[in-house]
Amino acid sequence: MPKKRQYHSDLEEDLKAFLRELCDDWDFCAEIKVKDLLLNKYKTITPKIFSDTLIIAEGLDLKAAHHWQRRLKRRFVQRYGNEVNERIWRDW
């Protein structure tokens, strides 16, 4: 798990802030509903789920956007580790 660096005590708010950072830094500004991310069928967000969701929301082809997928995954891991969910966030 990465060094604790929570900006918000609530995971939903922190994910919103993270998405704003990605919009500012890399122009990934598609409207992603954080609640939808938190309610994915696995109930845990992994770097792959996160990056694929953003890439698809931006209208990019997953196969053609492999460089973005790597960058987004890396950025996710730096912030959240290999997975995050409400329980992990609370206990962190």
C-alpha cells in the first residue's frame, strides 16, 4: 500500500478530487460518476477497472490506448495501491 496520503476522509470525495487532478493534468475530463465506480460488480476498484473506465468514458479504444492505460494504472497505484474500497479506505 502506498504511503498514506489521504486528501479526504471519504473515499468518494477523494476519488472526485483524483478525477479532477487527471482532468487538469491529462485532460481526462469525461463525466465519470464516482458512485458507479464504487458500485462496480467487484465492489473494489483496481487499477485496471479504474483505467478502463476512464478510457472508455473518454471514447477511446482500449486496444489503441494502451499507453494511457499504463499511465492511469501507475497513477492509481501511487495514490491507492493495488486496490481500494470503502473498507480499505476506512482502515487505512
